[in-house]
Amino acid sequence: MSSFVMAREVAVSIYLFTFQLIFNIFKLFPLKDKTTFVSSFGRNILYTLREVEKQTEHRIVILKTYPCNITFKKLAHRRIINFKFSYILNWIFGIYHLATSKKVFVDNYFGFLAVTAFNPDVTCVQLWHAAGAIKQFGLRDLSIENRPKSAFRRFKAVYQRFDYIIVGSEKMADIFKEGFGVKNKQILRTGIPRTDFFYDDEATEKASEALYAYFPIIKEKKVILYAPTYRDNELNIHDIKLDIDQMYRNFHNEYVLFLSLHPAIKANIKNKYPDFAFDVSSYNINHMLTIADILITDYSSIPFEFSLLNKPMIFYAYDIDQYAEERGFWENYEELVPGPVIETMDELIRVIHSRDFDLGRIREFSNEWNKYSRGVSSEGLVNAVYHSKE
């Protein structure tokens, strides 16, 4: 084990010991009719909390963590806290709310859950941040073999903290059972809350109209949306693998190119074509999907939601062999994804020109992965967690 890994484990142990100590003190306080959300992505949380507010009288606490960029509205019954250790008072207040809330929702892996032995009357729900999965995670993450046994035990402790894990399909249920080592009784098949957006004609139309106002050019041209996944070694990249020069030469008469990059990536793209290429990384990705005509991605979870719109997608997997070796896939990649898999720019150009897409395959993919996401997921989730006796 490297000295860096050892130092990191020591730091994590100290952090968790401190967290547990404070949590156990606050756990002595009575539980309140309060729901605390721990948000690192936010979209599922946004839809869920709106439904909680509609169906219950619970006070709402939102603990925002990196890289959450959702601007939650400040309302009288809501409290929004920047939940970082560097903001020590906020951090302590956040632990207080975790220890005294009857319901706790999270949308990612949070190590502190390993030491939060909630009161038996508390329900902890994992919303997760993806409707499906291509790359492996959890106990199947290939990088876990390089971690110490203490980290492995911590991972398992976190996964067992969930009373419920929300899924939109049996495919995802099976992945969580394997990736988190959880039982079927922990799976709640109510669908993914943020997919409700795609069934709301008024909301999708409003989102589209706003984007047409921001980008008038898309009234005249089609949209190619490039949304690659985040790679661990690309935290400070200075370029992207998509050749914008080639894209411009081939498609600027008919299309514009929208670039939606992972929030963790700090890209420094020199844009020579301001009327063709647009950085839309800060925009709501669900809204972007409504106006995209073609999606280009790789190992991201975006295709699972985009498939609800039954529009073409291309999988630009230029580093597929390396990625498979480092991260691993849940299934054979070429058989899983519902679109052409290409590895070079020349292939990408050819596919777009030829319009080599199978929309029937996309429909099948959507039906399989979005089985329970039918426009009422938020309502069903809140009914199950707050009102169901089973």
C-alpha cells in the first residue's frame, strides 16, 4: 500500500470519527417532522422535495455538496446549507439535521453514512444520480482492489445504510444488488423522479422555448449535443477528443454543436466558431435533451433518459479498451448501447452523414431501462416512503 493511500485512509478515519462523535451527540435529540436531502447532483432531489412539500408538512433541509449547481429556491420552510467541512459551523448544523430528521435522502455515495447509525424510526433513501449504468461502480468498481480492507468495509457499511434504493428498471435493480450488495427488499421500484420532466408537456415546452430564446440559431439549424462522461484523469484537461474543426467543416450549414462537459472538468477550449460551437455545460442537461437532434456520448448515463425522447445517439468510445480495463462495463458495451459505436472522427462524420440510426432499438432500450419511469415517479416515491405501511 502506498504512503499516499495510507495517509488518505488515516485522514478519512479521523474525519469519520469526528463525524460520528458529533452525530451521536445530536442523535440524543428528538426526531422532528423534517426531511434532509444530501445533494451532489440535485435533479432527483429537486423533483422529490417538491413532491414532499406537496404531500407532507415536513420542513426541508438541503445539504449541498460538490458538484451540485442546482439553485434551490429559498422558502420559509426550507433551509439550504453549504455542507463542507471547511465551513465548520454549516457542517455541524448539517450533522444535526441528519441526526434529527425522520427522512433522509441522498443522491450519491457519501462516506459519512458509514458512521450514521440512524434512529430506527428514520428512513434513509438512495436516489442515486443516474437512471441506468454502463460503467461498473460500487463493489464491482475495478479500482477497489487497490484500496485497503478498511475502505472496503466502509463501502459496505454505507450501502447497508439505505432502507430504499430507487430504480427505474429491473436492469438497474440487478445492478444495485450486485454493485451495492443489497437485498431485494431495499429496492423501491417507483421510477426515477427527474424523468417526470419528460412526460410533462408544459415543462418541456417551456424549457425548449427558453433555449430557443437563448440560442435563436437553433430555430434554423439542428442541434448536435456532445456530452461525454467524466474520466478520472481529465480533471484539468485543456482539450476534448471531439475535433471541432472537422465538425464545423462537415456540418456547420445544417447543425450547431452544443458541448456539455462534466462539472468536474475544467476545460479550456479555444472556440474558433462562436456561431457553431456553444459551451452549454452550465445548463440543465434535461432541458438540453429536449432540443437536441443527435446525442454524441460515450459511457455516460445520459442515454437512458435521452432514449425517452426516441432520438438518435452515437457512442464515441475512442478509448473503449482502456476504459474497459480501468473501469469495466456491466454488459458488453457494443450490445448494450442503442446506437453506433465508433472510435474515430472519420467514423463519426460518416455516421452523421449517413444517418445510420435504428430508432426501434432505442425504443426497446428505453422500455427496458425506463420500465417504472412513467411520469409519476416523484409522486409514487413519496407515497411509498411517507404513507405506505409496507
